[in-house]
Amino acid sequence: MRANEEVARLLAEYADLLSIAGQDRFRIRAYENAARAIRGCPSDVSGLDVKALTAIPNVGKAIAEKVCEWARTGTITKLEELRAQVGPGVRDLLEVGGLGPKRAALVHKELGVSSVAELRAAAEAGALRRLTGFGKTIEEKILRTLDQLGDKAGGDGRVHIGIALSLAGAVLDELRQLPEVGDIEYAGSLRRMRETIGDVDVLVASTNPRPVMNRFTTMAMVRDVLAHGDTKSSITTGEGVQVDLRVVEPDAWGAALIYFTGSKAHNVAVRERAVQRGLKLSEYGLFEVDTGTRVASRTEEEVYAALELQWIPPTLREDRGEVEAASKHDLPDVVSVADIKGDLHGHTNLTDGVASLDDMVAAAAARGYRYYAVTDHAPLLSMQRMTPEKAVSQRTALRRVQERVGRRITLLHGSELNIQRDGSVDWDERFLSGFDVLVASIHSHFDLDRDTQTARMIRAMEHPCVNVIGHPSARRQGKRPAIDFDVEEVCRAAARTGTALEVNAQPERLDLPDELVRAARGYGARFVISTDAHSVPELDNMPLGVGTAQRGWATAADVVNTLPLRELRKFLKKGRTTAASR
């Protein structure tokens, strides 16, 4: 729900600004927890009163009143006051690894730094190292992070795909209500499932575009109308995202959808193929150059077929060899959401999730999964306060839930382990053998050198109980760059040890990224596509992970959680000893 996302975003910003302002850490944590709880709330918070809001875990009266104020007025007075106090641009500094709230406040106060660009200039001039608590090492780390993040640091007008999909879905839902709207689809980089999106492109087929344009430019989400034309209009939303609408004739739908989906490089390659055949391809159709006769245009399939190509899935349209493969009818049958039989990475409120075990299981069953794994954090991530006793107690609770749900879904008990600096993980092998599935992830020591990171990951994969390496590059888009590791060595080790590499569907992760999925596939590695859900709504992120895997040319055969349960259990057995601790 867009309202929940917006409120969660504002509360998270409030927490960040409190941090910069030097407020009490318990108050800061309260707003962070409330943001996560509201993002994961299954009800639309914009329609709830204070009493209903305070029934949400981690939402107190003061926060509930702020949410109600936002629902009434579209703003939060205290947040506006904090923004004015801290100053514009300063919050962007928190996106840079190695800084944090205290250091961000210090560089703002002492050096007047109010943007990421100014931070870079100060670091390059050697000004940061002179501040208390910095030094040369921290300054170099900040510069290194800025170099790795590039334009993503501090915001470049792009948003992660989760935000863009939510916006596009709201636009499509509103425009579909019009009788003048025929075919409708989002296009551009969003349809190609790029991890970040600049502008959201929406395409409509209609013989009467004026009512469509009028509705589009007067939607409730519109902040500014940038252009209002007969066949093209542009708006910006309250989140600052630009949405472009184009209306085309129904007979040109397929050609227009190819054109506006892109990418530019893919379109160039397809147009060159048309030219070689005496044809011209545009958004209006595929035409014979000599006669002007339209050969194909109504559907994408018929346009590609007229060029003697397989239909190319939108996620592959990046000019990475897909046109040549399609000309030989050799494109991979990429994995689809329908192929996914279960989710193998999810959390509950036993650790850092916001939903109960019962709620997460019920939601997984409602999505038609054949199996679902609960993988709460292990004790070496100390903030989660996990213990062996809690883990065993959860296993017992999971068995009781299994008895209630019966054969609708099979529940697997797992854990997300922490890969330490030396590659070791939580708990000994005897205890770990009692779990059904184990995901091992890097949650610390992101700055180790390439050889150390590589050895660390390989040692974790060689553990006889580790089934999956979670979010392997450990990146957070726009916030933390990927760790440095030898991709070839890690992928070879994954294939050799029978350890899957996760494609994490969290929109700020999408990790492995698509280019590494394709590289790993080339070495024979297999994948698990997981939501890493910490709330019920986050289970809906599975298509983002599938889209990322598609962009890496992964097929269902490459993905472990497309397997039937019996085959999955064989894969999960790996090298475990008898589960004596059960």
C-alpha cells in the first residue's frame, strides 16, 4: 500500500533527523521500529484512527497522532520543524557508509557540509581527517564508498524498483477504470525490471486519448503537471517521481510497446535487423521501406516474428546477446513467478520481523506455496538476542503450526547465520544439523580485502550445513557498495559444494545483481530466489527477485526453490550429520 510506504518513509526520515540532531537513541529506535511496523502492516494506515494505530506493534500514541496528522493534512508538523532545524541535504549524508548520524552532524556543524557533493569536496581536500573522530582512514573509506556508489550516493533522481512498481500499479489501476482505455502497461526500465528507475513510463492504447490524459493529470498523487498534450503527458508525484503517459492507436500497440520498453541499445539492434531485411521499425509498426506497407504492429510477438526472432522477454532486452540468441531460437526459457514453489528465507517477530509466526505462515500458504522456511537470525547478530533455547522453542511452535495447516504447505525450520570475518558461522555442526535449511549471510566486516572476503565466503560454503549464501554481495543500493570478492572463485565453490547463491528480492538489495547471476550461471552455480520477508507485505516482493534472475538469464532448472519438496530435501541434505539435536 502506497500510504504505508509513504508513512514508513517519513518516520524513517524522522528517526534519521533525530539522530543528526543528537536526540535520545531510544527515541530514535522507537521511530525506526514504528517505520518497519507500519511498512509491514497489512491494513492501509491512512484510514486508521489513533486507537487502531496503537494496536500495531511498536506504534505508540505520539507516533499514531503523527500518522493521523499526515492522513489529514499530508504533512507532519514536527517533521517539518526537524527538517528546518537540520537543513536540506544533510540527511543524504547518512546514505554514505562510514559516516553515520554523529559524524554527519559534525561535518555539517564544523565544515558546513550539506550535500554529498560537498562531502566529497571536503574529503578530497583532506578536511575530514582534521575533525575529531575521523582521521585519515575514515576519510579514505568515505571517498572509497563515494567512488563505488557513484551517482547513486545522495540520490540521482532514481528510485528503487519497489517504489516505482507501487506508483505504476496505482496509475494503471486508476486509468483502467476509463472505458476509453484498451491495452495498458508500464514500459521502460520498469518493464525490464531494472533495479533502479528514473522516470516511470506508462503506455495506453486508445482511440480517444483526451479523457485518458485528463484523468492522468488530475490524479490525487499528482504534485505537478509538467506537460499535458494530446498523446503525451508528464507529471511528478508527491514522492518526486516523474511519470510519463503515452497514448497510441490500438493497431500500433505491439510496436509501441517494444519501442517504449527499450532499452535503447536493444532497439538499435532490432532496427538494424529490420534494415537488413528492407524494413523500417518505429513505434508505429514494422514497414516495408519500398512500399510503406505495414507488415506487423499489433502485438510484440508478431513484430519479432516478422523479423524472424523469438519473442524476447522484456527483462532480457539489454543488448547482451539476446537478439542473436533469438535469431537462432536459442533464448533461455527464463524462470517465472509461476515456477516458484516456496520461499526459503523469511523472518518473524522472534528476531527483527514485525509479524508473528502464525501470520507469516498463513500468508505464505495463501500465496499457494508448497513449502515455506522460517529463518530467523542467529546469535552472532547480537542485537537480535537469539539463543539456542529460543531456536528450539520456535521449532516446537512450528510443528504445532504444521499440525494446524496440514498438507496445504510444508514448513521448514531454518536460520539466517552470520558469516564471521574468518568464514565461521553461528553454533556448532551438531546443533546446526537440527535445522532444515540454513542461510549464511555477511552482516559485518564489509571492508575486508578481496582475498580475505573470497576465502571467507568459500569457507562458509564448505560448511556441511550451509545451504544458501544470503545476499552474497552484501550491497544496499545507494547506501553500501558490494563487498570485493573474486566472483569466479566464489561461483566455482558454490557449484562444487552444492551451495545456492541467493537472489534476494528485497528492493534495496536485489542481490545477487543480474550481471552476477549470469556470471554465476556460467560456472554452474544454482540459485535460491527469496523475499527475506520481515513482514507479510514483503512476501509480495518475490517478482522482483524473479525479474533479477531473469535479467541474469536464469531458468527454472537453475533455481532450487522451483523443485518439488522431495527434490528440495535432497538438495538441503548436503553434508549434514544425523539431526541428533532435534
